[in-house]
Amino acid sequence: MTGTLPHFTEEDIQQINAIFADFLRKAEADLVLLTAEGGFLVTQFGNAETLDTMTLGALSSNSFEANKAIAGLIGEPTFTSTYQAGASFSVYVQSIDGFNLMVVIFPVKTGVGAIRYYAQTARDELIKVFDRARLRSPGDGLDLALMNATESTQIFKRQ
């Protein structure tokens, strides 16, 4: 199922973190989040000391979904990324596979062009990790939007 989050191993998460570390270094960004559909935070890398990353992931995902609706209204099939500029920090959100997002927080001194360029490279590398994880368990994945928070044993079980 491509619309779900694949089952990641510890090695997958280490690879994702390595991709994010390389991205942050090259793009000169501060923080990158991986969110699943619905805004569930999967992992984060970078400086998040003063941020509520769970809320940030959820709001970024909702904002991205609203922008997808705007795309439809103007005749675009979808937007694959969004950019919001602030006075001190900006946010760039890149779709990974149509269901999962990379949310980037970066200082305004960093150009959005560099963020977009390196985000595309990171996205391509993330897709390889996602594809390998999906190949290990074809047709199996996590749909966090359907998760029952009071009964999480199906989500958190040993493999």
C-alpha cells in the first residue's frame, strides 16, 4: 500500500537521519521533520529545542492539504511543495510520495532556492528508503490516520 507509512527498521531510521543530516548541512537549514499523512510526526532531525514538533508537523500537514485543495481550484492536479516566509524563519514543505511530507525550518538568511534544490535530492533518497521498506513487507504498512490512540498494540509490536 503506497498510501501508508512503511514499517521502518532501526536501520531505515538511521538512513533517514543520515539523509536529513546531509540535507541540513548542505541547505543550511535548522530542522527537518518527517510526517505521515494526517500530520503524525515520524522522526525529526536538527535543532528542535524550543519547538513543539508534534504540533508543527500536524499544522504543516494540514496547511499542505489546504494548498492541495487550492491547487485543484486553479486546475493544478496538486502542489508538491509549499513555502511560507517569515521575518526570522521560514517553512518549506515537500511531498515525499504523495502521502508523507518533509517539513523544513530554516533561517531567512538561507535562500529558499537552496532549500528546494537540496530538498529534492533528499526526497529522492528518502523514496529509496521507503521503497526498500515497502519491498520487505509488500502490501503492509501503517495508516496512522486510522490509529486508535487508546489501543496502540497493533502499531507498536515487535517484528
